[in-house]
Amino acid sequence: MPKGGFRLLSESLIHKGHVWNVAVGTFESPSGEVFERDIIRSPGAVGVVPLLYRAGVPTVVLVRQYRPPLDRVVLEIPAGIRDVPDEPTAVTAARELAEEVGLQAACLEYLTNYYTSAGMTDSILHLYLATELTAVAAKAYGPEEEHMEMVELSLADAVAMVVRGEIHDAKTVIGLLLVDRRLNS
């Protein structure tokens, strides 16, 4: 990917966390100006839109989960950090689907990837569509997952919630709209 004439000169780690690291990068602009930016280094994440049919109606399985940075419960698709080194994104997606909502997909289809917040992190989120679902044992990790709630909604209702501004989570908005577009095109 072209860098537009910008150049990374150096990077200093200022915090090593459990999953994320925070660094200060020193850069040079095309005009020669030197500047610094804080950067959150992340292993990335995956999100999965579990799609099933109830009486012929496309239905999605979401979770209501407490998110400490926001101090609120968020309605979202199953997802997780790529915390197993070198694990393929499809394997991470399948694992998170089983762990969070107790589902296994016979068909796991790659939808897209995107930069979660390009102004502050290198995190890339990979989105999948999961179909032909069967039940498996769920495994909650941490207090947030132990207390999360599974929610089944028709895809139409979930998309309507996106349009009304009732679903705010980016991976969920993108995933639901992509799946809706795929089914309706």
C-alpha cells in the first residue's frame, strides 16, 4: 500500500498490555516535517454473523455483553480478539462462535475485513457469515461472557435497529448490512 510519501522513523513501546501494546511512533511527512503519534498495536479480531432460518425467516444470533471501556451493555455479533498466535482467522471465527453462542457452522464464509479505527490502531477486524448451524457447548471466558445474553432477531429487525441507530457496534453494523445486502441482491 503506498504511504503517500510518509515515512516511519522510529517507534517506542510505552506500555505492554495483556493483548494490546501502546507505542509512540515518530514519522516524517512528505514535506520533511517530523511528528509523533500514539499507536495501539493489536493482533486484530474477528466477528461472525450467525445466520439461521426460523420458519423460513432469516434470523441472526447476537449477544448483549457488558463492555468495560463504554461502561454499558452492547448488542453485537459474536466476536473475539486474535489472541492465539498465527491462528487463521477462520479458525478464530469458528472458535469464538462456539465459545460465545454455542454454535458450529458447516459453512463459514469470509465477508470482508476493515480497519477498526485507523487513526489510533493497526487493528484489522475480519468478518464472517456462519450458516448451517448446529448447537455445541458454549464456553464463557471472563465475567463479561459469563453474564452475556444471547438474542435472536430476524435479520430484518436487526437491520431496522441499525437504521434507527439502536445498534452502535461497528462490526455488527457492517456485518448485518453486508449479510442483508447479500440475501437481498
